[in-house]
Amino acid sequence: MSSIRAARAALGWSQPVLADKAGVSLVALARLEAGLVSPRLATIAKLKTAIEGAGIRIADDYPVGGYTLTATELAIQHAAQRTEVGTSAPSTEQKSQKNQG
């Protein structure tokens, strides 16, 4: 399901992260995202709970045949924190200088 993949990407989560947070198997998630299986309602409910708990809502079939993702303030805060963490990491040059000094 492309909406699950899009929500996962919006959160910056890998498949293993979403599978862990939702309590579903990685194989089940990968097969679901690839469109190889029809999902069980329980699996969809677990994925939806994990995604919505992180601040992303999925409106399936809106527009007709598609989906819409809505990011809540919580999701925006998480994204800002990821960006801050990503920019605060030392560069390769800084790491080399630290190791030499």
C-alpha cells in the first residue's frame, strides 16, 4: 500500500522501525507495501495506530483513487528534531581532526 509507504517516508522510518513500532512482522509489512498480499484488518489497525501515534493521518481514497497525508504538530516537531540531530553530527573532517588530536 503506497499510503503506508508514504506515511513511513514522511516520518523518516524504515520498514523495520515501523514494523517494530506497530508490532507486525517485517515480512508482513514488506509484502503489504509491495502489494503482494491483501492485509488483515488487524495488521492495518496496528500500522494505523503506530503512524497516527507519531502524528501522521492517512485519508484513503481522498481524492478518489488516491490518499492524503496530514501531518499534525507532533509529526512536525519530530521532523524538526530529526533535522536538528542530522545537522549537529560532526562532519567527516571534524571526526578525523578529533581522532588525530
